[in-house]
Amino acid sequence: MNIVPSKKKKKPTINDVANLAGVSKKTASRVLNNSPSVSDATREKVTAVMKKLNYVPDPQARGLAFKRSFIVGLVYDNPNVLYISDIQKGVLKACKGTGYELIMHPGDFNSEHLIEEVCDFATRARVDGIILLSPISQIDELAKRLENDQVPYVRISPKKIDIEEKTVISNDKLGAELMTEYLVSIGHRNIGFIKGPECNLSTEQKYQGFCKIMQKYNLPIQADLIIKGENTFESGIQSGNKLLAMKPNPTAIFASNDFMALGVMRAASMLNISIPEQLSIAGFDDSAIATVVWPDLTTIHQSAIQMGQMAANKLLVQLGSNNTNSNEVIEILPELVVRNSTKKAS
Amino acid sequence: MNIVPSKKKKKPTINDVANLAGVSKKTASRVLNNSPSVSDATREKVTAVMKKLNYVPDPQARGLAFKRSFIVGLVYDNPNVLYISDIQKGVLKACKGTGYELIMHPGDFNSEHLIEEVCDFATRARVDGIILLSPISQIDELAKRLENDQVPYVRISPKKIDIEEKTVISNDKLGAELMTEYLVSIGHRNIGFIKGPECNLSTEQKYQGFCKIMQKYNLPIQADLIIKGENTFESGIQSGNKLLAMKPNPTAIFASNDFMALGVMRAASMLNISIPEQLSIAGFDDSAIATVVWPDLTTIHQSAIQMGQMAANKLLVQLGSNNTNSNEVIEILPELVVRNSTKKAS
DNA sequence: TGCCTGACTGACACCGGTGTCAAAACACTA
DNA sequence: TAGTGTTTTGACACCGGTGTCAGTCAGGCA
């Protein structure tokens, strides 16, 4: 006798199911896909066998036949790790239960081959569609290429809204308005503002929101109180130093993101300026670091999680997924979060 | 005449390549896979056609035929976002150029179906192997199941090293030794230590490292100066308050991670204890937040990026990928990073 | 010249599912 | 009972690649 035990138990295929249930492969497939044209008796029989064999269809084979991969890609190159992971969380939330998985695909914003590279990734049939994060989402040429190659995509925070169904933006203008309104309401008149990098819708919007409220209260917008930053901690320090060297000192500084706000804080503490007694500091984003410093940061809460979720939902719609996810996000509204880095102007 | 223009240009298949090159499908496939048994003339011809058609093989079809998906999964449930994204970066770095992609798969550590769920994910042939992050990596039963189901996997920071090729751990003990040695060397004798949560190899190792150095210098390890934390900012505040209520005050506090260290900082600043003048604070991990607070945090740099990279490399080896990535990580050594939250004991 | 060898090549089945379309089974009418 | 329409089913090709194995062809040797 020749005993060759096969340790490795093979995964059951749809053929196994069909044979054991005494139906054809195709009928088994029908049951798998909830086709209505299967008699209840057959459906039950097949379902029972599937359960018994612990059958799970092979996604590769399905994908090949369906010409779908049931995978979405997240393309990013953003130094802000917290932002990415929040977006990621939102996307995963939206994907949950839809059978879609998420592939992370970092890209190099400064590479001249970026467009090629991303298109390659997207058309290799590896993913059914992609979500582009800022700043990559701002490359209009890339969007055009994707449009041309008929790759489903959604852009988060592009320069401008092009196609509604393929865009998710946050209401940054409103956020900036909320913050400015608040700062003014507690008595600040001399407010420094740190912008983000240029060529960025978000940057522009925040600035506009700021200006709008200043004008509303007939407050002057002094050119030298508007500093251009780079959204980084370091640029926050630099901008802070510039602003704090001015006479008269601004009583409040509103930075376009939390990292820069923390930079200002650092600059202030090195100049022995106490916060919030002598200077109020406000950020934007309410990232995880906002509560980890002391004093903790007054900021605008922008749910990146919701943005990711919304983007994924929009993408799934394009993919024709019967998205039964009820927790759909309709609009993302900024919220003012007052903490201890701001105080009434004395 | 009946003109029905087909706008959608189909992606070229291997058949197209073969036809245009005047060879068989199989030969084209051979060229694709760098099979040695193809004559140079043929190879050139086919390669030229591929380039001309801008042909890219369909990963689904390849996967189906190869019984491989060329995707690895990262399974995690860790509140520490910075850690995850560093690991992720490392994994992606290792995958780069190997043709492998990364799927993110969050799991619920507290779910009773976790094991089933993860096994399902792994065996659905969706991924070729998975990398488990702490705390999920610490579930030995899960590892046993994966072993049984013959799913390639690597665990990062499990409770103990089981199978060398499937484990990546950081040298936490050495890290704690470095930090303790440093604190002692600048004159601290009365050092508070905040442990991480129990049932964690890492927690235990750090504690051992701390004790080893204290004993080396014949310093007493006072039980009430050892506090158990939860690795969160909040637990850092609580632990800090406990330690700072003691008489005599410790002159230095060494927290097992940066979040807790920041918590201590916060506790100290609420008690008007100045840092580092009256109290030195040290963390562990050198996460991105360490440099964003003031004073910035003295900590131990543990490259999570390297850990991710190492884990991915080990996984790729299991998958038999001829990993030509030369930037292989051999060992991950902790580094002491001295910043401004610590100072000579007065 | 004839045979043997080794380097290349291609026909065909297969991976595990799905689409198409015709056939079978059933129900209902005339 | 035959005829018609509707539901349910299965045979077969196909998705886009790869493995197997036999066949072709040129060069070396007797």
C-alpha cells in the first residue's frame, strides 16, 4: 500500500459545492450571487453545502470573470500622517461590509513620472478605482488622464471643484469664519494669520473666511500680519517669530493648521510669552496632537474621517456597488473647538 | 453603413502581444516571466511589442494562474496612529519593487470573532500573507490557527518569540537600559517609572531594562515609584499626578511611551512644576509628537519604520519572493535621543 | 548521410469563477 | 391533450494568464 497523506487540505471550489449539491457549477454560482432565478429548494440545498464545506469564493477568479478586483486604492503623498490615517479610517469604514478592500499606494508628488505611475497602478486592473489625497489630488493633469483612461476616481481637496461626483472638499472657508468670529468675539482686534502654501484651494478658502469676518466687523487686514507658512511645525516657528517681532504685538494668532499653531506656541514660549495670557493661539484641523500639548489647542474640527468615508462612498457609487451602507455622509461641517490656548483679549 | 465607434480602447492582453509578435501566447508569457528558455531574438521581438502596446499583465489573471495574489495584508487594532503609519511606511518600503501591494485590514481586538475574521481574510486568497501588529499579534491562538491553516504570517511585538522567522521585536530592554543609564549618569537617583499595560512583552522588557541599570548602580527600586499606565495620554496624566504627589518628589520620570510622558508633562505643568528644571521627563518611541511639544521630549528612538520593513522582508521570504531589496534590515537597535525635557539633577 | 542531443516553441488543459443561450421543467390556457 | 409562456437549469465558451508535455529545428557526432 502506498500511503501518501496529503496534509494540505485544499480549499473547496465552486465545483466541489456543485458536485456535492448535485447541481451545475453555474447554478452554484447563481446561489453565490443571489440570483433570483433559483428555486428556493435548490438555493437551500446549495447554501447548506456551502456552509458545510466552509466555502469561500476565490476573489481572484471572481475578479477575473467580473473584470473587477473589489479593491480601491488610496494614493497619497502627504507629510501629515494623522490626516492620512484619519482618511484611511473613513475609507475603511465606508468599505466595511461592501466586500471592498483598501490598498495603500504612496506616490511621490515631486516625481516627474507620478502621473504615469499612478495611471499604471490604476489601470493595471489591480484596483477598481482610486481616491486621491491632497496634494496629489490637485494635479489636474492627472485627473484628466484618469478621466481619459476611464478610471473611476475621487479627489479629496483638489484646487477647485470640477466634477461634483468625483470631489470631496471640506468647508474650510466656513471653518476659518467660525474661528475668526470667535477670536473677534472675545475681543481680539490685532490678529495675525498664517496661511498655508500657495496653489491650494484650502489655503485660499481659509484666508477668505478670515478676511470675510474681519471685514464684517470693519477690522483692518494688515498685510504684515498675514504670513505665508508651509503647514509644517518649523514654518510655524518661523512665522511665529516674525509675527511676535512686530509692534504692537498681535494679541492672537490664527494658524491655518495645527502643526503651525504648535510652531507658534513654541516660538512664543522661547520668547517667554505666556499662552493664553499674553497671546491667544488658534489652529485648524483638530488633529490628534491638538490635545497633547499644554495649553491644549483651540482649533477647528474637520473630520478627515468623514471626508474619507464620503470619498469612498462616492467612489463606490461610481463602481456601481449597491452601497447599503446607511451611514452615508452628506456634508462635512467644520466645528469650532475651544480649548485653553485662547483667552479673552485683555 | 453602420458606424458604431467603440470609444473604450481595450487594454491589450497577452494574446494581442503574441499575435502581433507572431509567437504563441505561451512564449509571450515566457518573456513576461523572464524564462531563460527563450531565444534572444524572440525575446527582443516580444519585448518590443509589449512596449509598443504598453502592455501590462492583469494581476488577477496572473494571480489566479499562479495561485498567488501578490498582496500582503496588515492587520492591526492599535490606538496609536503614528505607530501604525510608521509600520505601514516600512512595509511599503520593503514591498516597493517586488510587485507586492499592501492591503490595510483593521481588526477589532475585543471582538470574540476576531480569530475567525482574520483567518477568513487571510485564507480567502485575497492576500498571500499577513503581518500582525500588536496587540493582535499577541493572540497566540490566532498564530496557532494561521500556522494550522498554513497562512504565511509575521508577528510584530508578540508576547514572546515563538518562531524566529515569523517574529519581529524591538529591543525594548536595551532601550530602557540606555535611558536609565542616561538618567542616572546625569545625577538622578529618585526616578519614577511608568509601565505599560500588562501581558505585554514590551512592557516587561522595558521594566527589566530599567531595573537592570538601577541595580547596576545599586540604586533602590522603590515599589511606589513604579506606576502602571495604559500607554495613553490620559493614563500619563494620572500616573504623573500620583508620582508627583509623593514625598520626596522624584527628580525624573521615565514613561514607557511618549504619550504617557506627555501626560506627565501636562500633569507637571498643572502643578506648576517646571520642566526640566524641577523635573526631568523621558519617553519611549520617539513618535512624531515628541518634537512638537515644548520642551521637546527626551526619548528612545525605535524605528517602527524599520520594524515594518523587517516584518515585510521576513514575510516576503516566506512567500518565496526573490527579494532583491538590498536595503534589508538586520537588527533594530534603539537609540537614545536627548532633547530638552531632561536636565542634570541639581 | 543519419541519428542524437539540447535549445526553443506551441497546443492544450487548467486556475475558479461568470455570461450567454438554449433546453428542460413546470404551470396554465384552450 | 396539445400549445404556450414562464421559471429554472446546465453546456459551453470565456476572463487572461500559467503548467505540462510533446514537437520542431539546428548543430554535433559517428
